[in-house]
Amino acid sequence: MSSRIAAVSLALAAVLSLSACANTIRGAGRDIGNTVTGTKGAVNDVARR
């Protein structure tokens, strides 16, 4: 019985860890996208001058 509780606890910890990683990767993707958008805007501003 205790080994089953340990296995369930380990599985729960793994799921929580993986979901945290997914959120971090999604946030990094948004940050990179915002950087690209900002860089494009800066290039367009310089090109207009």
C-alpha cells in the first residue's frame, strides 16, 4: 500500500513539474515574439528617417 502511495505521489510530482516547464517555454516563446516585433518596429522607424 505504501509503495502505491509513493508511486502516485511521484507521478503527481512529475506532472506538476512538466506543466511548469510548459508554462516557462510558452512564456519564453512570447518574449521572443515580442522582441522580434519590437526589432521590426525599430527597423521601420530608422528606415523612415
